[in-house]
Amino acid sequence: MALDSRFTGREEKRLPIMMEVKLASAEGANAERRERGVLENISALGARVHAGTSWQLGEKVEVTPAVGEVPLRAEVVYCQRQSNGKFVLGLKFRRSPELWSILEKLKGLVR
């Protein structure tokens, strides 16, 4: 029996893939902020990323996956501190043609 998205909190299936990404602030005051993170999963709507530092709710972020040169624009929807002192970010993507291209490449890696 398939799970209804009303009960799982997910509108789209996420691809479980671990990959290094570059995170950068897309906002003027924090434009110099950059770090590497690890993508845990991704969908057309968002992603879960492990990061070394805390990011603020609502902060605009550019995410550049290893399979794409073009940064994806996203917004931080949650930031959870982990027991190891690092953080897990929930990111919500803005729709873009680049996102669909990257998702197609990633789908080929998951099979």
C-alpha cells in the first residue's frame, strides 16, 4: 500500500543520494558566506543537506551540486543542530530549468 503524502509530509518522492555540494548565501549582507555540505536527498521541491554551521530560517541560499555548474536558489525552511555539533538543513527550491536538468542526472545515478 502506498503512503499518502498527507501522512508522510512529502509532496514528491526524494532521491536518496549522498553528494558534496557548495552552499553560499544569496543575500547581500552575507554574500561572502560559503561552505561545503553533503546532500542527503533531493526532490523537485527541496533537499536535505548536512552543513558545518547554522543557517537562519528564511535565509536565501545558493546550492551547487557536483553534477551541475549552475547554482540552485533555495530558502532555508529548517536548521537542526545534531549531536555532533553540525547541522542539517531543509531547503525549499525555487523552480528552474536547471533544477530539472540536475534531477534527471541524479536519477541516472540512483538506479
